Amino acid sequence: MEIPTSTEALTKLLRSKGTTTSQIVEITSHFDELDLYFPNKEVFILELIQDRWNDQKLINFKKDYKIWKLYNDIFSKVTDDTIRKKLLKDLRFVPHLMKALEVVDSDIPEILIELERICVLINSMIRVEVSAENAITILGKTLGLIQRTDSDHETLVLQVINLTDISNFAQVSSKMSDCYCRELLLPTIKYFVKFGSELTLLSNFLSKFLFEPSMDPVQLLESFVGRNYSQLDSEDCILIFEKSMQCLSKQNFSMLEKIFTVITSTQKQLAPSLLKKLSISKKTMSQEFLDQLLSESLRDAKYDHSFWSLLLHILDLDVEIGIQNFDQLIKLVVEWKDKNFESIEKLWGKLIQCFINAREFLGFLEKIQTYCGEQRESSIFLLQDPNFANKISNNVSTLSVAQLKVIITNLMDGILSGSSNTSDIGGLVLKLILKGLSRLSYISLPELKPAVAKVFEVQADHPSKLWEIWYLAMEVYDDIVPLDSLESIEKQLSLFFSLGTKPKELFYYFLKLREYTTFDLGPLSDTLLQFLQESTTETRRVVLRDIFSNWYSLLNSSLPRNSLEQLTNFLVSEDCIDLLNELFEDDNIFEEPNVIYFLVQKLQERSDQQNYVLQLRRIPIQCINKTVRSDLINSLSSKKVITNLDIELIGHLLSNPTFKSRIERQTDSLYFLLSHTTEKLTYENVAVEKVWQNHLGQLKETNSINFIQEGSQFIFRGMNENTDNIVYFQMAFLALKVCRSTVLDPLKKEFVEKCFQMLSNAEIQDIAVVIWFLRALYYVFKLDNNCISKDKSAQRTVSDICRSIKTSDKGIQKELLTSIFLLYSTTYDGKLEYLYAHYMVLRQWGIESKELLPAIEDVLSDTSKTNLVEFNQVFGNLTFSLGSCKSNFNEGLLELYRIQIEHLEKENQIGTHLFVRSLSEFYTNCEDFKSARIPVLQLLTTLQSLLVSKPWLFSQYCIEMMFPLCLKLIATFFEGSDTNDDLFISIVKIISNILLAQGVKLTNRHHLMNSFLCVCLELIADYKNTGLSSQSAKSLSRLISNYVEPSSSGNNYSNKHSNKNTLSSTIGLQKKLLRKYVPVLLIKFIHLSIYRPFESPARKELASGVYAIFDLISQAELNMINSILDHAGRQYFKSLYAEYKKVGKWDAN
């Protein structure tokens, strides 16, 4: 648009009602370009905008964020406070703001930014009078707009609260509460759901307006839910209930129940979720209410996920409900077991837990025995199905010894005197109890032995019914079997063989008896093999696992060899081979020669299958004799396709050479193996390396001399006659890789020459082959740099390759550049800075540091020994770069810095000074390395190590600087990161190592430790924002313990010149001094525990550190702490000290 050239015309245009907001913004943007006299133009524009804002009808001026921005920008240019205050007083901001919040429908993020600016402005200049209702409405509409963005705008919310002064209303009237529920409650809930409820003031308002003693929250919420039913999501309702739990006391059951009813009346499916929240909060409701809720749920059951979840949470909240409704719940378990197994299994577990928590588990056992006795077939699975029965046996340890005596005795009496049905059920319960006895402590078991021994007194119509019970008793007690049972074994075996059905436990019984006395296992083993043959796969797996886990020694020594062979046949079948993973966890099984012999034999027969090769790899070499190893090596090395697993197994077998296999005697067999492996162009092959290593290790033996000579000639011939066949080059490389003598020097010279010839050959099309040659040369040069050409031909060849080879494949390009760099580093003799520059550029391109750093380390190691001037020069440049490096090179720079300081030696005094300077530079600029988290963590690990291994590096100044450096790193890296345990633990370890290795430098520096520890405690308390878990708390607890328990190790003037008494006296003085300073840690811990409670696992971990403080301080410090704390603090301190005396204080007994 055309802008007037006179002041009068311009002001007339601006004042015109027809001038749009966009035109005003455009005109004002050109103010500085206008050549006319317009004094106080800023004030004019501000008054103009305020005039439009004061007119409630001109909504365009309220909706356009550019007008808001224009107002804020121009207002900031006005410097006279009198004018600023007058302008703001003329602005009817509250009506304007209420209308603006109502009509804004676009550019919301921009509007909110400008609203925050103007609120900050007004709050800093004047006080605005706002009625309670308007204040609530303004805040509610502001939160509503924020809901429509992706940012929580916390600062804006706080500024609006400050503007409206809503937090300072002295009393809350019912009218204000109604207004809050109507205007602010829903936006608050939505804000919490979307952004979290960390804004304490909003939570306080909810408590203040809704749960004041004079208010009726049930009525208010009932009206609120009814009015906003369509807008309330499930998350909103859950949060309302959660806030109600927090605001109501634990005793206020009735009100919470009514709120629960209000919410579930509109969204019934939320009942389980609400009860879960209640359970987590350690609050509950009245038993009558929960009982009624359970009855209604059972009456109107839909048996969906919500129904089962509701039942489980009700039982969580009140164990008496489960006990009182046992009959109904157990009926559900029986009826729905096959229809919804997962839910039923959970319900069964909860039902058992109800009785356990009420210390009524004995009553449960009696009830379940009665129920199963009455229902028989339909309910017997509860005592037989492992999914249900194991939950009973696993909890037997919760019974007292007296209770166990009573129930075992009662069951025995019932079995002795009862009918067949009664005794069968009692026998099943008794089996579960005996299974559970293994979980009891060794102190309790002897008291139960007389009661358990009575199981051998029982007589049955058929003894086989008792054998499993006897076996379980024998599993618990080694010497419980009566003599008559041992004398009648032949009779028992005859009876056993005559049985039509033989449960697996009966086999266990006889194997257990064999531990007590000698008898022939031959007939039993035949029956066992037949049983395994006829069993299902699952049963066969269970039996094989049990007998090979528990009786492998017995099988090894007493089982007939043909039976043992057949057993191992079952074990290595395709269905059971994976059981070896578990069995081989027990190393003792390898001590049984017969078992291992047959296992090796059977596995060898199937060595063409990879899972069998894997199991052979796990068997120690000492368990496989030389002939078997030789045959196995021949078998594996002659396969047409040789996998990595095959190679690993051959390497394992060659750990102890046989010198009999083909690959150990014939070079062409070794060539065959290498040429038939699935992975080509590798830099390692453990089988080939072992063959060469074994021969090179016995150079005086004729057969090894012949092998080396023939092998070298074979490779020479192949590299010269078959240059296209890279397998010969691989053979040469693998031989040179393991050679530590000069015997292969001719081969080495030939290999290097041929490699460079191949690399110079323009006909090589396969870049992967080029990469292999480059990397192989690097490894050879790394082992022996004497074979590097002195005429720099190697460097020229590398440069030529760099220029000639082009590829669009980024992965291949990275590999090629890596290999070129590695080889280049071995031939490089220039300034280290250029090599460092290459490294940083390659890192920026995304090549991993683990690929490149070994080369840098080798060069740096040589330089540190041969050229200190060059070493210190590059160190100085690194130090300077810490403050001037671009962010995209940060990772590479820190990695180089870490390697550099690792190679500092005590003789290098200049390097020591540079180290201190470099740490100072890193401290100053550590914010610039925020994107390099992993290199920073690696640097911290190196500093931990150096504090102990090279303490002379750290001066007094350096040690004191470590504390602010660590805190600055925390402040830098915690921001915007979800998990920070790794960084926190690394930093704590640094401080811990300072204490342990440099403690003398912290004498009279307790303020540094206290400040650091207090900050760390705050960080762990603020776990929701810092992302610190109990692992961090555990690390901090150890540090606190080290701090308050001074040791002599921190003293540099060692103990060589100190006797024991002097040492004890020194530590005593240190402790006395510490007592003055550590109370602040305890006060900080107590304060945080009350006002910003630690997460439960974190608090448990911190407890040991707190107890260590109590161990140190005396009564005087305890009194001082008590006098400093407020009432809540003193109460917590009292309970904390009582806890310490109960579980934390050292007791000689």
C-alpha cells in the first residue's frame, strides 16, 4: 500500500476505523524509512492499539498476533517508566484479555508467546485488579488455548496466575468453587493429562477450590461430570480420581467411594483402572463398599477383560474380601479355567495371596482340601496342574514351623484313617507341602523332620501310591529313609515293574533309593527307556532334564553302558538337544567320563547340523580324546560348506593340537578349508591360525619344520601362479598374523610385495578385495613396521588408490576410507596434527571411532616414547581446539584428547602442565560438547582410571576444579535427556576415586564434597525430570559411605613410615573433623524425603549411606540436627533413627 508522506495524513490513516490490522503493522514497519517529523510515534501507536483493544467489538485487533507482537516490540522501546505506567493504566486489559481468549482461533502458538510477553510486562509495572470469577475464567481459557499447542507454556501459566493473583484469595466461597468447576477444572485436567501434573500451583488450586473442608467435592464433581460428560476422556476421569485420592485423607473412605461411584456411573469400564490407582497409592475403601462392588460385578458379569481386572484389584485392596468370598471365587476358577486361562491363573494367585497376607494360608489349604474332596473331578486340577499346584507349593514357606507340623500331622492322620477318596486328596496336598519344604531355611527343617518321617509309616492298598510322597521326603532329608524300606527294594521293584502306568516320580524314587544302597539299575533302566519311548515329547524332556541334572554321577557309574548310550540318544534328539544348554551350566557334568563319551559320540555323528556343532563347542577340550578330535576335525574340514560355527569348533579342538588331522599335516587341506568357508575376505580364521600357531610353537620338531616349509612354498607358488585367487593371500596373512619369530620373514616380504602389486593393478574391479589387501597390509605393518618400504612407495600407492577408486555405495566408501587411513597411519612420518585432521574428518563422515582409534593409538604410543616435543605440540593444539572447535568435529576431538592424556608419562612435565590447562579448557567449554555424549562418557571413564593409575597428573588446583566440572557436566547433559544413569554414575565414580586416591588433597575442603553430595541428592529426588533410577542412588550411597568412613588410602605419604597406632589415630582425627560437616547431608536427605520424596527403590539404596552417617556422628550432632529441623523434620528424623537402630546399626550378634 502507498504510505502518506505527511504526518497529518499518516496519523489520519492510522486512526481510521477502516484501516486493517495488517495495514497498521505494515505502516509501522516502515516508520524508520519515512522522511517526516513524527515525535512520540511509539506512544501514538501504543495508544492507538490500546484504543482498539479497549473496544470489545473490534475482535480482529484481539485475534491478530501481529498486533500483539507490534505492541510488545514498540512498548519495549519506550524507556520512560511514567509513560509506560500511564499507558498500562489506560489499557482495560482484563476485559480485553477475556474477550481475546474467547475469540482467538488461529495462530495460537504465536498469540501465546506474545501474551506471555505482555503479562511479564504488566506484572513488572503495575498491579491489575481482577475479580475471583474473572481470574478463574482467564486462567481456564488460557489453559484451553495451551491445550491446542504442543508446548506446556509453563512460564505463561505462572505469569497469568501472577497477573490474576488467583493464588492469594483468602477464602474460597461456594460461588468461587462453582466457577472453578465450570471454567477451570476441565482445562486443568486436560492440561495435566497432556503435559503432566508437575505445575504445583495448578494442583494446589484443585485442592483449594474442590477439597476445602467447607466444600462438598462429591456434589461439585457430580455436577462437573454431568455437565462435561461428552468432553471427558478415560484419562481425564482417572486423573480426577487420582487427584481426589491425593487430596483426601486415608480415613475419608466414604467420600472417595462416592467420587468413585460418580465417575464409574458414566464410564463403568474405568472401575479396574481406578482401583489399580488406589492400590498403588496404598489407600483403600471400606470393606462394605468393596464387597458390594464385588457382588455387583459377579451379578452383572460380562467376563471380559474389565471384569477380571476389577476382581484382581478388589482383592489387592482388601484381602478379607477374597477370604469371605472364597466359595464364589473358587467356583469361577473351576468354571473358567479352560475359557480364559490367563485371567484365571492370575485370579488363583491373588486368591492365594489374600490368605497369605492375612496369615491364613493354613486355612486356605484346609478349604481347598475340602473343596477338592467335594467336587473331585472338576477341581482336582488345582492340586495336579503345575500352573495351579506350584503356586501352593511355592508359598508353603510362609507357614510357621508349628503350622507345618499341624497340617502334616493332620494330613497323615487323614490318610491313615480316611477313605480312599479322602486319602487321595490328602496325599495330593501333602505332596505340594513336601515340594514346598525345599524353600524353607536350614534352621527350620530339622524341627519338621519327625513329622515328615511319619510318611514312611503309612500303609496303602498299593505302596506305589506312596512312593512319590516318599521321594519328596527324601529330597528334603538325606537320612530319613527307614531301614525296612531299604531292605525291601527287590520287592518294591517287582511291584513297580508290574504296574501298568508308571508316573515319572516313581523312577525318581528308585534313583533316590539307589543313593542310599546298592542294587542293580539294569532292569530299572530298561523300564525307563521304554517309558521315554512311549512318553510325549514334553514328558520326555522333563524326565531327561531331571535325571541328567540330579543323577548324572549315578548314571555315569551305575547304569549299563548300552542303557546310558540309549539315554544320551534321547538327550541329543532334535526335540531335546536344547536341554544341553541347561545341563552344561553345571560344570560337574564334564567330570563324568562315560556320560560325556556318549554325548560326544552322538553329537559327532550329527556334526553336519549346526545346533549339534554348537553343543560340541561347549564341551571342554580335556573331555574329548585326541583320536575323536582328529576325526571330528577331518569331518568338519572336509564339508563342502564350512560355517563360522564349524571354524570355531575346529579352533576349539586345536587348542590342544593333535598333529594327526589332515589340516595339521597337509597344506592343501588347509587351503580347502579356507576356500570353502561361508565368510570370505575375513581377517581372522581361528582354525587356520591355530594350525600355524601350533607348528610355529615347536620349531624344533621335524614335522612342524616340514609343514612350515611346505606351507610357505605352497603359498609362494599360489601367490605367483594364481594371482586372482585371494585364498592364497589369506593363508599367507593368517600365518603372518600369528608368527612372532623371523621364520616367515621371506613369506612376509613376498606377501607385502605381491599385495602392493595387486593394489597397483588397474584391472582389480572388486573394491572389497582392495579393502582386504589394504587392511591386511595394515595388520602386517602393525606387527612389524620394519617391512615398510623406506622409499615411500607405500604412501604413493595409497594415494593412487585414493584418487582412482570411486564408488556410490556409502557403506563400501566408508570401509575403503577406513582401510586407507589405517594403512596410511603405519607409513606416516609427518606432523601428528595432519593425521588428527584426517581422523576428525573421517569421524564426521560417520566412520566409527573403534575402527580408526587403534591406528592413532599406535602412532601416539611411538611418538610419546621417541619425540616428546612433537607429542606436546599436538597436545597443545588439542587443548587450544577444545575452546574453538566446530560442533560437527566435537566427537572426534574428544576421542583424540582422551587417547592423548592416556599416553602421558611422569617424565613429561610439560605434558602434565598441559593436562591441567586442557581440563580447564574443557570445563570452560563443556556446553559445546553436548552433542558428544558418548565421547564425554568415555573421557570420564579415562579420568576415573587416571586418578588412580597416574595421581601425579592431578594438582591441588586440578582436584578442586573437578567438582565444578562434574556439576557443570550434569547441568549440561541432563537437560533434555530421559535417562542419565550412565553419566551420573561415571561422575560419582570420579569423585569416589578422588576420595580414595587423592583424599589428602581434600583436607579442609569438606564444603566441596558437601555441595556436590547435596546437589546429587536433589537430582535423585527429582527423578521424574532427571531420569535417575535406583542404580544412581546405589552409586551415590557408596560415595557417601566412602566419604564418612575415611581410610588411609587417600594419603599420599603411604603407610610405609606409619605404625598401626599412628594410622588409627589419624583416621580418628579425620572422623572427628568430619562430624562437624556431615550433618548437613542428613538434614538435606530429611528435607527432600518430606517435601520431594525419593522413589521407593532409590530410598532403599540410599539407606546404607544414611546409616553410615549415623555410624559417624555422635549425640552432640544428633541434638544439633534435631534442633535445626522443623516439626515434620523432627518426626521423620525420629523414625529414621529408629529404623537405623533396628536394621542399620552394626550388631556383633
